[in-house]
Amino acid sequence: MADINSATGNGEHLPLDIMGLLFFAYRDFTSDADALLLRQGFGRAHHRVLYFVNLRPGMPVADLLDILKITKQSLARVLRQLIDNGYIEQKTGHSDRRQRLLHATDKGRELFAALSVSQTRRINASIASLPPDSRKIVVRFLATMVEPADRPLLDRLNLTSGL
């Protein structure tokens, strides 16, 4: 049996420290938001939809499907709950009447803001504890973990403007 701390099958060293830190960071990053979502009867899929719809008001459903890489059926269930509960509204496209454009309602913007409070504090505190200009390094590190084919999407969403 191979030593798990040594290498993968192709000889690469396992970055177990970074893998573990990403696990714990993500767990804690999502914990407060998860608790608030649970009280609303929602989950992380709802949070992701709220995030992107708030980030890009008027986003077509097709773009959201492409970003989230989920099935129409999965998105339809989550979107229906957000629409039925008054967090998201769907509008018909101006040039293409078949297009469904998504907008957060006031209620959806308020929930997104509430979900973002602890996450913002956590990110800002972490960045503040690092040397100057570390934010760029953190953004670059995270961006390069994204599949190369999806990196242009990061630019379109203005997620890598600090690079």
C-alpha cells in the first residue's frame, strides 16, 4: 500500500496541507450562510443562484446554467422556489422573447446581503492579516484553480479584475 503522504500515482506530491486548509476554509466560509439559508428552507444551490443573479442583474437563465454546470431540471427547482418566495423575478428578453432574464427583488438583494455579511468579514480579516498586495496573489491562486476553459468567464463576471 502506498504512503498517502508521498505521491499520487503519477509521482506528484500530494498537497495535503493545502487540500485540508481549503476544506476547513470552505466549511467555515459557508457555515453562517448555510444556517441562514436553512432558516429560509434553502440550501447552497439557492445561495449560488442568488449570488450570480445579484452579481449580474438581467442574467439569462442559459448563462446561469453554463456558470453553475447543472441541469435545467436542477436549476428549475431552485429557481422556482426563489421566484415563488419573492427573491427572484423572471423577465422576458427585450430582443428575444424566449429569453428569460433573472433579477433579484428587493427581498432577494436583502437576503444576499445578509448571506454575505459573515463571508465578507472573514475574507477581509484574512486579507488584512497578509502582507500588502497579497489580495492579488490570493485572487490569482483561486483563479488558476478554475478550469482553463472557464477562466474567460471569470473576466466577463469581473472576478479577476484585480489581476
